[in-house]
Amino acid sequence: MFSFSVLSHLIGSGLTHKQRSLVIIVIVLLCYIGLGALILSVMMKLSFIDALYLAVVSIETIGMFPEIRTRLKKYLAEQDLEIYTRHRRHPG
């Protein structure tokens, strides 16, 4: 009786152990995103493509919110200051 590792050596996938691990991780990630998109499309009544976009963007930007929030606050503060000074210079 052969074990799976012996069979894989006989058949030969052409991939190293690290490459096989990477392929498995990528497949799991794609399934995770796809399942998330499916759930989003059903729950939010979106098309699958829109839900897929939302899922990908949500996963890619995890951990970026504090930086984005800081930049947004700075930008809004600059814009408010500019609007305020423009209004004070030219009333009416």
C-alpha cells in the first residue's frame, strides 16, 4: 500500500514543497474571497462582480484605515481652512 507522498513522488507534480504550499494558499485565498463575495451579493443584493470588488478591496485595505483616516482629517482640515480664509477675504 502506497502513501500519498510516495505516489506524488512517482507521479511527479514538478513543483517543490514550497511551490505546492503557495498554490494551496492562493487557492484557499481565492475561495475565501469568492465565498465572501457570494455572501455579500446575497446579503446586500449586489451583483456578484460588485460584491467581488467589495470583498477584494476590503481584504486589501485591512490595516490601512488609521493611515487613511489621518490623511483624510488632514486634507479636510486644509480644505476647511482654505474655504474659511477665502470666505473671510471675499465676503458675499
